[in-house]
Amino acid sequence: MKSFIVKSVLAVCLTLCCLFYLDIMYEQKTSDPIAEVNKFNFVPEGIQIANMGSSHGDAAFNWDFLTKERNFKCFNFALASQPYKYDYALLNMHQNDLAEGGIVFIPVSYFSFNSEAVTPEDIEAISVRYYRILSPQYNPDYSLYKDLVAIRFPILSAGDKIFELFKPPITFPSLSENRQNIVYAAEANMEEGMSGNTISDNEMQLASENTPAPDPAPVSPEEMYGAEKIQEFEAKGYARYQRHFENKTDYFQDDKKQELINIIQLCKSKKVTPVLITTPFTVYYNQYVSDQFLYDFYTTINEIAVTQEVSYYDYSHDERFETNLQYFGDADHLNPEGAIYFTNLLMEEIPELSAYLATH
């Protein structure tokens, strides 16, 4: 009997060792589908300024100037398609990392009061990533089975991807390399744009002496960016509209409203100022949104803002952005240049933020 128990224990240990080894090999040879959550390994303590949100929040806020030049503690909690229940879960888990008196921006998008993700595949993909960044007690949809199969031992759910074991390993650049590549790309684009417009000092002097300065003529988006670029954004705008609006019947669900209220109240309980905000969109996304929807949308937000005594700022139709495609990656997401410009505007225009920056 004792021999049987010893052999059984050894068999279990051997099986687990093999499973661990195969899992490590499998993860080394497959791409990481949720690498975006790596930033949560670096959540600072004493966060003074933060933002929540979906991809709109992820793309719109760039706190680098405040963190690098003024040594503020800032963090972007946003992730693609992140609903309010996960905004709340992340904020709840990190509530003790918030500095008293700080500010949390809470984006409100057109789809915030329903579900952006509607297909089972999208919903599952969103759910799985939070097993990496939320402790079980904070995860609203925690399942031990999913934790073990999808996160702890992903090889158990590999399916046909098990054949990835026979491929060479994939290497990934570090987060700092990724960020630097974005900087290099932005600088290259700026230099490229400037190189074709450079004139000599002599030419400039001659032009100023002989040619009167004309009044600037309005330039249409087609003239500025070209018909092909406009068509691209038209297509992207319609695709985003379809994702956010089609095949949905209830755009303003009570549970989503309550989840937003929960975030606001959590902020206030930690003596942090919550600020509601809608990030900039292009006209090529806004043009498909009906007036009736916008009326209901703003009515819903204003009711929450009034009852919860919080401020709401709307940049969705801001003229500085709507047709300035150089600030956008697609029809409803700012690019890195747009995020810097937008965040700089917030530091000047949002009273809560400008007052905080002036006193800290």
C-alpha cells in the first residue's frame, strides 16, 4: 500500500513537472495575446492623476510630461473595450495607491452604457485578460477553472495551437523599446513632413519683400489630406459606428449607469476628484450618430453629473479635433501626437486639473 502511494505521488509530481515544462515552452513560442496588460506590473504608489476607460481613454491621455518633467505620479488604467465594471474593479483593487486630493478622469463614450463587445469571442477575450491583473476577490467574473486553464496553464486550452511547440521561440521587444519605437516613428514623420516644406533664408526674405501676405484661405479636409485619406477615415468611421451601434436595442442600461456611479462614489470615498469626460472624435465617426441618440446620451450623463455632483467635459465634437486627422489613428481614437495635444489642453482647460497642478 505504501509503495502504491509513493508511486502515485511520484507520478503526479512527474506529470506536473512535465506540464510546467510544456507550458513554459508553449508560452515562449506563442505570441502574447494580452501583452497590453503588462503596464499593470508598474502601477505606482501615490497616484495623483489617473484615467480609466476603454481604448478611447487608453489612446487619449499621455501623462509623460507630468511624470517626467514635473515628477507627478500618473497612471492610465484604460484598456481596449474595458467596461465600467472592470474600471471599478481595477480602481477598487488599487484604491490604496491613490493619493488623497488627486484626480481621476472617467471617459464616457457612446457605448459606455451598453456593451461594446457583443460576440462571445470578444467577451471571452476581454474577461480572460483580467485574470492577469486582478486578484480573484476583485475580479467580478472570476472562475477557478478559467484561471487554471486559460492563465496558469494555457497549454491546456491550446487546441490546434499545441503545434506551436515545434516552432522556434518568438522574442518580444521590451516595453521601453516599444515606447521608443513610437517616439522614433513620430519624429520621423515630423521630419518627413518638414523636409518637403523647407526654404532658404534668402528665399524667405525675397518673398517677404516682394509678395504681400495674403489672407489665409480656408482649407478643406480633402485639400489638406487628400481624397484617399478621407475615404479611409469614412470607412473607419462607419465600421466603428457599426461596432458600437448596430445589433443593439438598449443603449442605456441601468446596470452600466450604476457601475459609473459606483466608480464616482469610490473616488469620493478616497477623497479623489472624479471628472467625467468624452474624448475627441472625428466628424467621420460623429456623422453617423443620430441627434436622438446624442440627446439621450447627454441627458443620461448630465443626470449622473448633477446627482453625483461631478463635472462633465465634452470634447467629442471639438472643432480643434473633428477634421484635423493628423491627431487621429482612426475615426475615434487619438494617435500619440493627438494624445499629447489633448492632454496639454486638459492641463489648461479643466479647472480641477489646472488648479491641482498649480498647487502641487
